[in-house]
Amino acid sequence: MAGALDGLVILDLSRILAGPTCTQLLGDLGAEVIKVENPKTGGDDTRTWGPPFVNGPDGERTGLSAYFMSANRNKKSVALDISNPEGQQAVRALAASADVLIENFKPGSLAKYGLDHDTMLRDFPHLVYCSISGFGQTGPNASKPGYDLMAQGYGGIMSLTGAPDGEPMKVGVGIADVMCGMYAAVGILAALRHSNRTGEGQHIDLALVDSQIAWLINEGVNFLTTDAVPQRRGNGHPNIAPYQVFETADGHVTVAVGNDAQFERFAGWLGRPELATDPRFSTNPARLENRAELIPIVQEILRARATDTVIAGLEALKVPAGPVNTLDRVFSSDQVAARDMRIDMDTAAAADGRVSLIGNPLKLSKTPVTYRRAPPVMGADTDEVLTDDQLNLERPGQTVQRGA
């Protein structure tokens, strides 16, 4: 079955996480993704970000770190050194037949190779050219490097994350990178819609920090509405109470009381029905104002009850509650199995012939995602993609590395 993006060709000059997250998503939807990696540097930086690593049949290092594999399935890897004229010629030849080029080099750095967006859009006006950088192509910080940690710090999310009396805390995964990749995918699809109608490509300028600021969402608009700088609340919600993690007799549980009717049922289950009529707690604004009094009452009761008891009791009353799962419980759950959120892909690069990956959450009824290619060894597809007849290339030295 053809994917929704079947026939689309993506030339991927990105590395690490934001760009690769975007191109993996487009690849899952059916696009052909050609990932260009520099053989002089060992390819994508994340190939060495480990352990853990997948070793080959003879125990050799394959360049398949778990980190790299998280964002690089459904791609062909082509080893090219774009600092050499032959490598630049190869990229241009690929761009001529590609629909999209995505890169995350420092702004302006591709100009010396003739691969910058101005040059490429002049020569290939159909191309959708997406640039991802830390701070974007303009502004006083445009020349600064961008990493997820820096974006989380500069963009404000760290100031909102962590215990009230603790230090600012980054999110446990590279969420600024991941969300930037999602915005990139949306922008690319919008630009392709325009290109399909007009034949006109365009440049997409996407900043890691911009996208992180965009998903400050309610906390960001809370500040813009009041000029009051939000404070860290640990697992508490800035606009709803009680809506957080609570300790139980044998672990922890999430409780998300979203409205006053749910709070009335919750108070009854706690054995404290009077809380729902107490003026301090009867409405959500009142509960927020008196959070410091309410939360210790709830915590004392829940600490005496088992996690399963809390979840079962509140679910029966349609009060949202759930477990705080460790990853072993996440990936062994019936829900994950039913939703295909853990997948296995065959690959000759792994000692046991397969790798396990996280599935794509998109469930399309007519054009479902497909898993066609396991994350590649660097340069594995150079011969398939770069034929002499197609590109009329000479390949001296390490300009182009043959399939590994």
C-alpha cells in the first residue's frame, strides 16, 4: 500500500535530532529520504552518542547507537564530503530531482559550498528548502550554536520545570529538538501544498528557540496576560487543581481533576465530601488560590491507599487517574501492543538480525505509516543512490564513500 507521501523525495542534510525527527516522520508516511553523512566525521554525531549501541554479527561497532536509531529509520544513507567539489556536485544533482532539502548547519555556513538556500532556490526554484538552526537565520543570536539544552534554557521551559525549591530542570528527553522537528514537518507539508499549486518552492527558516517558545502554550500566555513570571510547581498544574502526581502507599499516581463535578466525586471517594462545598475548594479558581491547603489534605489520604485501589476507584467514578509507569511497564503493556508502539525491524547490521524501535503514533485509515528500512549503517546506500550514469561523478579519495 502506497503511503500518503509516496513519490516524495527528501534530501536530508540534517543531523542529531530535530531534522532527523522530521525526516523520519516524513519517511514513515512514505517519502523517500536520502540522508547525506560526512564520512570524514563518522556521519551523524548521534552515531557515537552511547552506549547503548547495536553491535554487528561479529561483535563489531556498527555506528547504530540507540540514540541514532530513534530518529533514522526509513532512510538511505549516502556518504558525501560536501567540502569537496565532487560532494557539492553530488548534492546538487540529488537536489535537482528532490522535492525537499532539509539542513541544520550554522546560518550562512553552506554559502561557501554553494548549497545555501539563496543559491539552491535560484538554481532549483521548485525546491522546498528547510533550514533548522538554534536561533534562526536572523536576529542578534543567529550566529550562536543551538542545542536542545540551550533552547530549553533560553526559551523558558526550564524555568517552569522542577521542584519549587529546586534548580531549573530540563525535560527528560530532547523535547525542544523533537517539537522543532514536528514544526518542520508541518512547515514542509504546507510549503509542498503551495509548490503543488504553483510550482514555486520556498525557504523555511525554523529556529529551535522559536519553536520552544511557541509551545510554552498556556504558561506563556499566562505571563503575557498578567506580566507575572510563572514559578516552578513541580508536578502541579498552573491553572487546575488538584492536577498532579501524588504518593500512594506503594508508589505514585496521577490525578487530573479537570472540573468541579469531578472534584465533587473525588471528594466523596476520599471520604471528605465536605471539601466540595467548602468555599475554599468548591470551584477551580478557589482551589488554585487555596492549593497550599488542599494538596496536603489529598496527599495524606492517598498516601494510605494502594496505587491500584486509587486508580480503580477513581476510574469507576470517571475521575481521571493513572499510574506513573517506568519504561519496562510502558513497553510491556497491552495498550502499547494494541497500538503498535513497539516495533521490530529486520537488519543484517545487528547481531540478532533485528532492532526494536518506537512506533509512529499516526494511525491513518487509508495510507498507514510503513516501516520499510531499518536505521542504516553510514554510507550503506551510496552505491544505490549515486550511480555514475546519474551524476557523472568522479569519486577521488573520500569525497564519496562506497556502501559500507
